[in-house]
Amino acid sequence: MKVLLYSVLDKGPRTDALHRAIFKKGYNATILETAGLRHVIQEMKEPHATLSLSDIAETPSEYSGSTTMFIILEEEKLEEVKELIRDYTKSFELIHGAMFAFPIPSYEGSF
């Protein structure tokens, strides 16, 4: 069965090194620049009554402070990738963030 591993980590050189290590192990992933809502609200120059996600998407560098990674892999490979994340983050002490995974009951594609 395929699983989806989702992680959000603070940006930085150690996170970049983790992404390279995952790639060198033969895995492919989608990585997006993201920001927590708290950071977006704190960084807004002019607070609005409503938050426009399209405004954030158009100017991610103004708000982004983290990366979000999605990786689809075989269930038996999940622990290997999670262990890489634990190693590089020192169990989320050196790089703040989180990860979780869930099964994909139906999957089609070429990842």
C-alpha cells in the first residue's frame, strides 16, 4: 500500500540538506514554501478583515518561513524516510516542525 508522508519544517541549510538526502536515497517529493498562519498575520503590513490566500500565494517570500513536503511511498519505506527526518531535525529540536503519514487507499500515477 502507498502512504503519503507530510512534513512541515522551518527553512534553512539543514532542511535543504535533508531534502538532498531524501533525493539521494531515490525518493521524489513535492516541496512548497509555506507559512504558518501566526507568521502571516504578524508579518502583514496592513491587517485585513479577511485573509486572502491568493495574496499569500502571489508573494510567498514575504511570508514563507517553512517548507512543506509531500512524498508518496510504499508503506515499507515509510520508516526509512521518517528516520532521515528525525536524524536531520534531531527529533525536531534543531529544526522545528512536524510530520505525519496516512494511507492512500487508491493510487494511480507514476511516482
